[in-house]
Amino acid sequence: MNSSILRTRCSFLTTTVAVLLGFAGPAAIAQNAPVSVGPADPELILDLIAANRTLASYGIVDAYGHVSVRHNLDPNRFLMAGARAPALVTEADIIEYTLDGVPIDLNGRSQYSERFIHAEIYKIRPDVSSVVHNHSPSVIPFGISSVPIKPVYHMSSFIGEGLPIYDIRDESGMTDMLVNNAEKGSALATQLGDRTAVLMRGHGVAVTGESIPFAVARSIYLEINASIQLQAIGLGGSVSYLDPEEARRVLESGENRGYDRPWELWRRDALAQ
Ligand SMILES: [Zn+2]
């Protein structure tokens, strides 16, 4: 084959691949890139910063773990910090994402590889407006044991009759344990179903809420519940859990009054840092 035919064939292939991918050049790439739906409500940004710092101060996240919220201008977008220890998050760290986990304007910031936990939950749960992913220590045993987590007191009624467990091996086989793509995020979201949280075997938990205060409070009270349950089991004897009917009644009464009281305190303390 002479070199001019080879060049022609290479050119044809390059053009074909470009057309198949939908890219005709840099201009088309710019056209296809998602654009911002606009600046989020400044109070929502402050809530998100307060959520990051509160979760850190309660030991629910350390340098790892993250919290997100749906964008107030578009339910198909969410906001989350770039990859940084939550205690250090400021307004400059907040990134807008599509529900495919695509950042709008990364601007040199690095990303949480497990943002797909958030994206895929938002896709299938329109009632959820905030998601927390954490590795809070007392919850981990219930993701690796046959003993189920159950509500031990009124503050954890959102556990209901128990929480599902996502085992990454079921869909993905041997992995590095991270939910770092849409397929794994989707499998996790499916396992969550209509519950408030899903335990992640050998990893942590994903907690949902209809707002930031719900997702943060549930993360904190889930850790406390797990700690109390471990202590009660350790005492020996039998353990009395909330009856499912009792848990249901707490939820129907407004689930601890929407956590307004703790959220006022947590937000004030977090933003004073
Ligand atoms: Zn994780």
C-alpha cells in the first residue's frame, strides 16, 4: 500500500470515528458540554458548607466522605464540593454536576471519585434532595454482620424496619470497593430502593434526605443508633427495638419536627468556624 492511500484511509477513519462520536471539532465539543443552570441560592451554598463542617465535627466524615444537594434552579443538577476534607470546604470548592456526574466547570479542582453515589440516587429518587456518603465507624459492623441494624430509639425512626445492604461484589465482582462509576452507583441506588439509607458492605453508608438538615441529621443519628445498638447487644440478654408501628408514627408526626432545632444549632456553629 503506498503512503498516499494509507493517508487517505487514515483520514477517512478519523473522520468516521469523529462523526460516530458526534464530535466534529473543538466547536462541537464546546456546544455539547453542559452549561450551568445559573448560580445557586447563596443560602443553599451556606447550608452545604455547614453540612460539610457539621458532619466533620460529629466524626461522621473525616478527610473522606461527602455531602451533596440538588440545585435549587434545576432538579437535574446537584452541588457538591471538589475532593477535599469536608471540614475545610468553602464556597470556592462547590461544583455543579449533571445527574451523570459530569462537572459543569471544574476550573482546576479535583473531584470525589464516588460522586456517582449521589448522581444515581438523584436519578431514581425525585423525593431526595440531599445525599451523604460516609464511613461512620459504628455503622460499619451492620454492613458486614448478619445482625441487622434496627431503630433503638425515637431519634432513629427513619431506619424503619431496617436498611438494605449494598454488596459491591454482587454486581461488580472484585473491585477496589469504590462506587466510582455510573454502573456501580446505579446498582447502589437500586439497592437503596425507597428506604432512607443503604449500608455498603465493608465500606460505609449512603444516607438520603428531602433536604440537607434531614440528610445530615439522619447521618448523625444513624451513627448514634448503631453505637447504642452495639452497646445494648454487648450487654447480653434481649434488646427491645422500636416497633415498626412506633417508627411509622414518629415519621408521620414529622420526623423530629424536621430537625429544625438541631439544624439551627449546627449551622450556626459550623458557619462560625
Ligand atoms: Zn466511600
